[in-house]
Amino acid sequence: MTVVHSHEDELLRASVRAFFEREVIPHEDLVDRLGEVPEEIGREIEAKSKELGLFAANLPERVGGGGLNYTQMSIIEREFGRTSHALHSWVARPTELLLACEGDQVGTYLMPCVTGEKRELFGLTEPGAGSDAMGMQTRARKDGDDWILDGMKHFISAPTMADFAIVFAVTGMDETKRGPRKRITAFLVDRDRPGVTFREGTKCVSNRGYKTYELIFDRVRLGPGQVLGEEGRGFELAGKWLGMGRVWIGATCCGKAERLIEMATDWCATRKQFGQPIGQFQATGFRLADMAIGLRTGDLLVADTVRRADQGIMTDSDAAMVKVYCSEMLNRVADDTVQIYGGMGLMEELPVQRMWRDARIERIWDGTSEIQRHIITRAILRPLGA
């Protein structure tokens, strides 16, 4: 059970769960078979989430968002995890990076995402720059007051084709104590701008229906008003989004694990072999016990890190611990659930195999487990000068 701190938090959790059980879960099998969310289903989820106040709940009230704090958002994100990623993503949580919009950018990019008139993409990953984000090759060079953007992004995920992307590009080099370092700048790039191509990319076996896109930029001319934030501060913007994004992945992993444990528990209690429920065999029952311990630990780790975020003291290492632990805990739970179900766990008629497939990507996207451990190790050793 998720960690809740008040009666209001429990009401929030219950209302969000009821919404997803009613509006999302009934479509999961169809979306997995089709490999996409039918437009009418996605739009219906989007519209009903607006009625409930879930749409853009993560953004502050001053811009028209729901104004929820991190603790409240962690409850919602955990409930998102119990459902299909392709479907629940129609309940948009626009990236907080858009709060850096200024002047005309507010009305052109931020506000339309709050209302649902527009959707955005987060364009960081490249074919040659995945875990090594600083290895990016996409570049923007100055041409008078304008910028000329060239390059490519891939594995850029979204539930549907977006209207624009926040694109990170190299705009120069800076000298640092550790040597030359690429200067990264964030740009707001419209899909219909000359030289821009947004197209569907490769298909993933995890989260079928949640699409990946490729973004191609061929001598794209951008005005000074297309820079998001300050020139050269793009990587700092990206880091702010990635930190909480990793915590939200931890929360969704706990939600997925809870649903799998519920399935495994029911199977252990009703499936009989040798004249008794299989859960009474120690080899199977102990799996359930370990699953429950793992979930409780993950929930407590998420809750502690979210508390730190609400207090403004969360570190990159805190977020990395959540990401690596909860994603690996989920994968153990998913694999153990398949093992408990036996052959039936791999049959398409049951949702176990789908959730098992979906669990696998959590250890990869938004920074692999290896990258998270590197972040944690660096935080341990740096104070000692190592």
C-alpha cells in the first residue's frame, strides 16, 4: 500500500485509482494488441482527466495547473504505474521545463500545454548519445541573431505526435577545471518549421502503444525567441527534469509491483497442486514474502525522497537511489510473478506477460541502472576528493 500522510491524500489516491480502473484498464489488452492507442480512446481519457482535475496537475496554479506538491504527485504517479503507460500518458503532465518560458513563449508553448491544445517532446537522446548525454552531436550555430540547428534525436517518447520539442544542442565549448566541456542550450522547435522532421521511430516491446519518435533537423533557422532559458544553461534545465523524473519512475514501479503482487497472491491462494494452494509451499510463499518486503522498501524510499524534494534538499544521488532500487525491485517482482503462474504467466490471454515486458524498460530509460550507480558512487567519493 502506498504511503499516505492524510485523509486528503487517501481520497486523492482512491479517486485516481477509481478513474483508471474505469477509464484506462479496460482498454489495456486492445492497445497491447494494436500497438497503438486509438485516437478516440486517447482523447476521451484526456477529456475526462481534465474534468477530474488530473490534467497538468503537476504545474502550479498560477499558470492554470493543478498546483499539487511532490507528495501529492507521488501518489498520482504511483497510481499511473498500475495502468498502461500508453494510455495513462494521455493524462498529460507537461514538463516543468516549460516554466522557464518567458515573454511570447508563455502564450505560444507553456499555456497551450496546460490546456491540452499542444503537446511537447523532450529531445535529449541521440543515436550516439544515450547514457552519455554530453556526447550529443546535435549543434546550433549562431547566424546573426538567429541560430541554425542541425542534428538528430531518437527514442523520444510520447503517446501521440507532438506539436513542438524542447531540443538540446551544443552551442559552443567552455573551459572548466576538468577541461573543455560542451555548452548545451535548450531550444523550442515547432514541428512545422522548415527543415524539421518528426517521424515515428522503432517499436518497443515494452509499453506497446507508447510511441518513440525521431527528430531530424536540417539547417533549421531559429530566432532568439526560440531559446528556452539562457544560452549554455540547457543541461541544468534537463537535470532538473531528469531528477524528479527518476523519482516518478520509482513511484510508478511501486504501483506496477503492487498490481503484480495482487495477481500473484490471488494465484497462490486459488491455484492448487498436490491437493493444496501453491502458496502453502514454502518455495512459492517465500517469493510472496520477498515481493512484499521489496515493495514496502521501495514505497518508503520514494516517500523519503519526495519529502526531501518538497523541502528543496533532494540530491541527484537521492533520485538515483530511487530509480535503481525501484526499477530492479519491479523486475524481480515481475519475474517472480511469471514463475508463480508457471506456463500461464507467458500466455497472451493473461496480463502477466504484458506487465513482465513493460517492467523491463524501467531499468533503461531516464538513465540505466549502471548510470544511477555511477551517480551514487560519485556522490560518495567526491567529498573525499576521489
